[in-house]
Amino acid sequence: MNKIFLTENELSKFGEINNLSQKVKALLNQQKANWELVKTNFDSLLNVKTKNFAFQNSEIKIQFNPSRITSTSAKVDKKSIEERKCFLCLENLPSEQKGILFKNDYLILCNPYPIFKRHLTIPNLKHIPQNIENSFIDLLELSQELSEKFFVFYNGPKCGASAPDHLHFQAGLKNEIPIYKNYLNIKHENQNIIFQDSYVKVILTDNGIQNFVIIESSDKIKLQKKFSKIYKSAKQILNTNEEPLINVLSFFEENIWKVIVFFREKHRPTQYFDEGEKQLLVSPASVDLGGLIITPREEDFSKIIKDDVKDIFNQVILNRTKLKKILIEI
């Protein structure tokens, strides 16, 4: 097997390495210097096409990103997963791909098909299924360690993860995801405090197109316990023994975690399956629900309009009535 883990000495040749955010910047510099695919795809983001739509208290950005076609159109049914090699297992990584070890459990990699100017994929070293309840503390610790520049996000196995069979997170630059600017540092009238004590605050937010929960705390154990209650309530209300359809984004600022949770009605909207002019190849995951919608085909980028965005979100995000039922018992 090729040597995958970079030492601090190797990283230091490509930038400062005083904290994890600096180390991953050095990692990206190393990968750009040694892997042509990474250099090409990250450099292409400098000229990426975007357009914005304004909604109540929020902005939604559309990004035309052809390198994301594989992820957007990924087949994630059981048969397709079983018939392909897992692209997150160490033995199947490209020979050029290098990474940084985290907690002796995770490998921090540059995502070779980026959405953000710095975009990371963070798989577990073991081939275990995607599951947020068992890995929530890892998500919090990653977002704390990467907090200088990054937020960390999780896509559920049936709503955005192109490798549902292998536990992994991703990370991107927080100033490039609209929900960070729109909600995390602004108090809105359309935010409902559902629960609050000395340690944890739970907020229900609804701006007409995005219904989501924000959980805030400076205590990761209290935060984990509150998330677990919400998670278990969702399984009960949504009548499932499996992981509920869920996307999670975690931010850490000024010693406080701010975790955004989206529960889902379904994975993909009807527009994804339409044919001809009606089709929009949009497959929403955490980043899209966070206000940065990825369109890998230029025709979709050109024709998508504000009403499409509202309709897609209304289809895939759990409605307010069900969300309130989930939160009522926490």
C-alpha cells in the first residue's frame, strides 16, 4: 500500500502547521503540487459561475460545478453499493491522495471534486456504515479543531452521502455557506426557542423555505445528550428503526457549538427524475440545504429559478408540523 499519512515535517514544507486548520491548508497545497486532478478542480473554483436568490431573511446561492456530476448522480441503492469498491477505504484511494490522521480514527483528505475553495472529506479508518448517533461527538470535536476556518457536515446514508456504507464527514469554509451568514450570527423573528437551560438552547427556525433546528451549547456532552433525544424522537415520530433522513452542519465559535439539523421528507425532488426540459439534476444534501445549491449541468444552472428552489426545498425538507412533533418531547 502507498504511504498515505503525511508527517508534520512533510506538511511544514507547504505552510504553517500550528493548528489543524493550518495543517489542512498545507495539505491542500501539497495535493495541488502533487496531484493534477486536485490542482485542476480547485483552481477551477476561482472562476465558478454563481447566481443568488433572495428569500425572507436569507440568501440562496446556485453554483455551476461540473466536477460534482458523479456525486449528484450517484447510485446509492443497496445493489450498486455492494457492486463497487468503496472509494473511502484506504486500499482504494488513488496513489496521489495523501492525508492527515485525526484522533487515530479518521483520515482528513482533500476532496478532489470540491464545492469550497478548501473542501475536506474525513472518512473513518474502518469500513463502518454512516451513522450520526454513534459519531456525533466526533463531529463536534472535528468542528472545534477546524474552527478557525471550517464547519463540518454530515450527510445521512439516504439523503446525500455518496458512500453510505462508510462513515465519513466533510468540511468546508464557513464563510462560503450562506446559512452561516444568514442565521448563526443574527437573531431572527422567525426563530422559536423550543428548549433552554443553563447548558443547551434548542431553536426551531422557519423562513418559509428552510425548516431546521439549531442546537447551541458550550458543553459537548450536554449537547450530545440533547441531540440524542431529538434523534430518538425523530425515529419515533417518523416511524423508522433506521437512521431518520438527516443532514447536520456543525460550527464552533467563541467556545460555543452551533449545530444545524435538517430532517428530511425524502432524498431527491421530483425534478431530479423528470425528463427533458422539466428535469433539474439537483440532489440536495447538507451544503444545498445550507443555501449553496450545486448544479453540475450548465443547463440546470441557467434555467433554475427562485420558484424551483422553493419547491425543491418544500419537497425534501421535513414540514414544520412534523418537526414540531419531534421537538415537543425533548
